[in-house]
Amino acid sequence: MKFKKLLFFSGIVVFTTLACGLGGNFSTPLPTTLPVETIPPSVIPRQPRSPTSTPMLLLTPPATAATFPAWVADFSDPILATVQGQRPVFEDDFSAVCIDERNKWKVCSTPEQRTYYQSNEGNPSSLSELPLATARPTLDLQPDLQNGYSLVNNGWFFIVPDSLKNPFYAHMENETLVLNLPQGKENRDFWVYNPKFLQRNFVLQFDLQFHATQPEDAFRFQFEQGGDESFALDLTKNKTWVFRWGMGDALQSRTGSYMNSFEVIRILVIASDRYCAVYLNNAPLDYFENCRTDASGRLFPQSMTFHILAEPGHPSMLTIDNVKMWDLDQISNFP
């Protein structure tokens, strides 16, 4: 009997041992630890391979709010749409001019864009266009040649106070109009004008670039008409702006700051009836009602002026380029 019990318990032990040994072969293997993949910071994280389901929207999301103020659609958009495709009444990119072997003038550019000029017979102080379909209007001022190259002054002048030789031709360099205040100069407001700017309702566009200036140095565009009425836009190099309008000492003003990541600032000024608007780099800056009482004031050759403003003690310089003027009163379908 003892032998049977011993045999019984021995069988149980053997069975248990075999079961444990075989069980290790049929159990699920533990996961192997794999190296974690790291993505360099400069690499955009990849999207998961299996798409994630998007929950169903029960309500329609509200429309995104307009990024531009209401005056853009109500005032400036119709005006800019009207001048789109219209030829400006004045345009100046301050192109270089050279002289060829036949004593003809030509704009120094590609052959496809080249325009030729020649002197009037008996009047060498003026230039007249050759009968070419691509010729621009007659130039009324002969360029001052230096080494065969020069820039044509298309009517830009400045005034020296108390000088009997006024006006003087404005300085141009590197195919731009230059406004410069040398160091030590007491007059810290230098301005130029063009007597062809006699538009009452207009769109004016030009490129501005600050050069050797201090942060507080400023550019000013000013419009004046009869009755001592004016409006003016000031832009400083440290990205602030001021717009002033009114009569005499009763001026109103509005200030702000502007963003600019480019060396060149494209400025666009709209003046229509009693309303004005300003754009910087093709983006709306601000809108001004009653920037003038009406658009019927008397105009004069210096009605529109371009200024550089700076404090004494340092040189200041800025340049203007790609000037375009549209006369809204000459557009037949103007709204």
C-alpha cells in the first residue's frame, strides 16, 4: 500500500515537472525592447499611418471674421478696381539715359523696352521723341550728361530759401530720387516737389527706402490746397506713423505703428472728395473721413511735397522710386 502511494505521488511530481517545462514553450513570448526612433528638431513630425477619424460636427462653424476693416470694401476697393489697368497720368522710375553713336538718346534697358529720343532742331536744350510706337512722351528737360550716362529729371525740384536761383533740380542717383540732409546742416526739413502733381482726387503710389538715418528720422508726404488746408503722412524709420489733417493751427492727428520686414516700403495714398486712405506694402493702414473740407481748393506747383525730417547732428538720407499718379477726375467710369 505504501508503495502504491509512493508511486502515485511520484507520478504527480513527474507530471507537474513535465507540464512546467512544456508550458514555457507554448506561452506568449515577451515583447522585445526596440530602440526608440528619435526625430531631429528640424524635421517635421510624421503623421500616423492609420488615419484618425474626425468627429462629426453637429453645428456649422461660424464664418471667419473679415481681416480688413469695412472701409476697405466701402471706399478703397472700388477706387483701386477702377484704376486697375488705367495708365497713370504721371509715371517715373528714374531710368538711366545714355547717348549712342548717332547722337540719339535712349533709355538704357533691354532691346525690347528701349526708347529713343533726339534733340529738336535749333533747340538743343530739349528732347523730342522719335516716331516710334514704343516712344514715351516728349521729355521737356535735357539730362546733364556725365561720362555718357545720366538720369532724366522728369520735373523734380527743390527750393533753397532766399536764393535767387530757385528752383534747383533734385538729385537723382542709382535710378532713384534722393532726399539727403548732410551732417551739420541746420535746416532739418528738406523737401522736393513736382509741378506736374496738380490732381485734386488721386491715387499716388511710390516706393520709399530709408538709408543712412536714425530711428526717429522721418519721411513725410504732404498735400496742400488753398485756404491753408492740408493733410500729411509721416513715417519714421522705427516703424511709427502720424497722419495730420486740418487747417492752420487747428490740425487733427492720428498715430500708430506699422509692420515692415522689407527694406523698401510701398506707399499708396488715396484722396477722393473729403476722404483719404493709406496703404503700406499693399495692406490697408488707415482711413480718414474729412481729411479736407472739399476737393475744390486752389492747387499750386508745390501742392504735393516729399520731405525728409531729421534732428541735427547726423546725416540722413532716403530714396523714392517707381512713382505713379492716377487722376481720378480723368477716369470716365469712376464710381
